[in-house]
Amino acid sequence: MTLPQPPIYLALAVTVEGTRDILGLWAGDGGEGAKFWLQVLTELKNRGVADACMVVCDGLKGLPDAIGEVWPEAVVQTCVIHLLRASFRYAGRQHWDAIAKALRPVYTAPTEAAARARFAEFVEAWGDRYPAIARLWEQAWAEFVPFLAFDTEIRTVVCSTNAIESVNARIRRAVRARGHFPNEAAALKCVYLAIMSLDPTGQGRRRWTMRWKPALNAFDIAFEGRLSAGRK
């Protein structure tokens, strides 16, 4: 009998210099909640992550509450791409394009009030057919809207978890090539080796840093010098 493989969670951070850092890997058992995430985030804080301006996540249960306990000033932002993908799970494939088009004015709205108005229009058009999609967005609204209060430079980089998704895609390829792991330690070792091989020349790291410069300047203003304090 083949035993189920444990989920492996990964945290990626962007430093005040604009570089990417993989902060850690954690194996779960599928039943993770606020207590589990509180332990993970407390570990990160104890290792030196004293502050976090924004934390973008994909709706994992208990994670927003844990973030508020460890970094009270952090803004929690739900990944818009994950919200869209979750929406499609409730809709027929023939309606995906129409639903994506109808939801785009919601997450590209200039203000939260405008987003709420566009969402009301979406509910009027699609709510009767797919009430679960409307409920999904309502439940995620508090963590969906924070990025709407920021400049375009910040919106562009925090509206999704694409940065970590690209890392996850490389990890999945490595895991599929391996096929099966005899224990948790073997799985973590495979993931670790995949991460270490992501950017052997350092060129990707340098390109990433340059792309983040406009956002970092906007962050420093929006968060009242907290990035500048981190550079001291």
C-alpha cells in the first residue's frame, strides 16, 4: 500500500533590498490550522523576521489569524489568482471566460467602494446561477481588498502569489521525477535540492531585484519608513 505524501509548505520573502529569500520548509499532515501557522510564523520571527509589511497568502485556514498575532501591523492580502481559480471550481467550463471577464472590474477597481459596486454587478449577473462564487468572494473580502488602497506599483506585485507559484512549479517537477518518498525527511531533502538549483548563476536574482525597485520605493512611502528602518 502506498502511503499518502505529506504537504510541504514554503514561505518566500522579499527583503528590503529587493532580493528573494526562501524562509523555510514545513511538512504538514493536511489538518493545519491557526495553531500550526502560529508556530511556523513564531519560528520565523525568532529567526530574525522582526517585521512584515504585507503577507500574501492563498486562503489557508488559520493563517490570517496567526499573522495578526505575530506581526500585528502586517497587512494580509489574499492572492487574487487563487480567488479566480477557486471561482472556476464552482462554474461550468463553458462559463470560465465570461466569469473571468465579469470579475476583472472587481479586482482592477480604483477603490474598495468601486470594487464593491462592480461586485454587486457580478452578483446580479451570475449570483443566481453560481451563488457559491458570490459567497466565496464575500467570505474572502476582508483579505481581498487591502491592495486596492495602494499604488499601481504595489498592486502589481502583491495581487498574486505568482512569485512563489513559479518556485512551486519547479518543485513539482522534481517531486514527480522522484515519484515516491520513504519518509518525510526524504521529501524535504528533495524539495530543498530543487530550491538550491533554481538560480545557479545568480542572473535571475539580479533581474528580480531590478524589477522590485519601483515597488520597494512605493512600499517605503506607504508603510512610513518601515523598509528604511529594516536597512539599518
